[in-house]
Amino acid sequence: MSARNTDIEKAAGVLRAGGLVAFPTETVYGLGANAEDPAAVTRIFETKGRPPSHPLIVHLGSVEQLADWVEEVPETARLLAEHFWPGPLTLVLRRGRRVPLEATGGLETVAVRVPDHPVALALLSAFGGGVTAPSANRFGSVSPTTADHVRAELGESVDFVLDGGPCAVGVESTIVDATGEELSVLRPGGVTREELEAVVGRPLAVPATSRVRVPGQHPSHYAPRARVVLVEPEKVIAEAEAAQELGHRVGVFLPAAFAGAPVAAHAVVAVPGAMDEYARELYGFLRELDQRGCDLIVASLPEERGLGLAIANRLRRAAGPRTVPSASAPSAAAGVPTGSAASVVPTASSLQEG
Ligand code: TXA
Ligand code: MG
């Protein structure tokens, strides 16, 4: 924990005064406001350029506070909260009266979590109330995993940035709809489906990671400036080199199985074989390839179990509708060789991110 006590006190004061504080969590940096101050909550949406209908997560300092923020705590929700908090799990429950509709995008449910980061917990404890916070990035772009990412992207529009070093998990929390006894995973994240199933003792539905429903209907999210193309791991090098030949500045996510192989491309990042390490580095890699001037990123999906599920979800969303390949209309017309990309179809889920 690198933020000093004086910084924590100052940040809590900014929240009390209706300001915005960017703070570290174990997943990504959040852009926080007093959850009970509608004007401050509205500023979050303005600062991110996020549509006001997209609900936010209320961050709390302890499991004990949960009952104050929701109408009821079903048995299974309590079990999950007690097992995983503090940690990268967000529970969607019925909204308590304390939560303004501005924070929930008008919904009668509210998303709540207790983050597992000493700086976040110190801030929440000093402030005392709930802090609504989306990821501290512009709407649709890549989430920040360092304080420098936040400063580079939001700069002066944030009143105070707490620096807690790089985030340990690196992808956002897992969101579980726990309003009823039938749970479903709305967004895969830092807590794996396997871990959840072990605690509840039965399989969970994961609708958000299913295959494409209506391609092209949703904007891409978690997206770098460069266009992202997904291909099978063994086709990454050939696809990258072909695009580079066509004049693209290609960034490559080189799968661990091909570590050290030479690639004739503009920039190469070596994908870690361990999924926890990959999750931690994922957004940094996307930012790095943008910074190095790549206009196209060629990547493949990891195996979709454990943290690989969340990583694949974010890569699909980064690839977004911009690169949805279709057998009848390959996007080669746009100068991007996606012949082999057609083998991996990005998912455009109904969940709106930001
Ligand atoms: O790890 C995280 O969850 C990070 C850190 C900062 O806590 N936060 C984060 O927030 O990723 P954001 O706003 O970028 O994503 C929140 C997601 C959105 O997809 C939103 O639609 C969903 O939570 N969400 C919030 N309230 C909801 C609700 N009542 N019902 C369904 N989904 C909800
Ligand atoms: Mg976000």
C-alpha cells in the first residue's frame, strides 16, 4: 500500500465534498463518488462519457454493511458475500432505499462489492459510506490497472487520484445476479465460475459468455484504439505477418506455446502461460500496443476455464462488432486479412460495459 494516511484522509474529504476520487482495487482502478450524492454520481457519467442508463457498482468497506444497502440479502447471496468478500465478486441484489436511482441507471437492483485492496478499504473505512465506482476509464475503452493509466486517460477531470500500485487481479470483478436463488453470472471476472460453483454446490449459468446473438448491434468495449482480430493460436504468427505485409502496423499477442518465435510485426507481447499473470497484464498489453502505434492487434483466446473465461470475454469484447467475421462477407475489403479469424467469433454480449 503506497498511499499515505494523509492521502486517504484527503480523498475521503473529496468524496464528502461531492468530488471524484480514482482509487485502486484488486481488479482495476475505480472512479469513485459518494453513492448517496446524486450530483456526484452524475459527474461520474459525465467524466467517463458513459450513458446514464449504465448502472454502477457500490463499493462497501465490509460485509456487515451489505444489509444497509439492499432490500434483502437472500441466503445464497450471504453465503457468497461471506466467502468471497473482500474480493473480486459483485452481487446484484434488490436496491435499498439508500441507493439513488442515478447510481443504478434507474434499475430496482443494485450491484455491490467489498474490494480486496488495502487502499480501497482504508478509503472506504475513512469515508464511512458507500462509494459508487465504475472503472476509471473513458466509456468503452480499456480499464486502468495503474494510477498512471488513470492520469493519462482522465487527467484533470478527477479531483484526486490515490496510487496503490498496479492491480493484482487485472480484470474486473465477476458479476453475479443474486436477486433470486437461481444465480447467474452476468460478467465473468476475478472470481472464477469454478470457485463460485464449489461454494454454492451447483452449476451456474453464464449467459454473458455464450456465442454471438446479434453481431454488430453493440459497440465494442474494453477496446484499445487498434483494431483487434482473434484467430486460432497456431495462426497468430501467419495472420500477423500477412497483415504487416499489407501495410498494417501489427501488434501481436504471441501465445505462450510460441514463446521466442520470430515474428515479422511492428510489436510483439509475450502472453504469459499462467492465467493469473495474463489477467494482470492484459489491459497493460493493450495499452502498450496502442502506445507503440499499432493499428491492428492479432491475438488468440485462451482456454475458457478459470481466469481464462474472463480474459477471453474481454478479448472478444475488445475485438467487438468491428471485427465480427462472417463467412459471406469477410472484412478483407477493409484491408484486414480475417480469413482465418472467421474460426473465432467474438461475442457481443448484452451486458453494457464501460
Ligand atoms: O472490478 C470491478 O468491478 C471494477 C472495480 C472498480 O470495482 N468496476 C467495474 O465497474 O468494472 P464498471 O462500471 O466498469 O462495470 C460495472 C458493470 C457494468 O457492466 C454494469 O452494467 C453492471 O456492472 N451492473 C451494475 N449494476 C447492475 C445491476 N443492477 N444489474 C446488472 N448489472 C449491473
Ligand atoms: Mg468498466
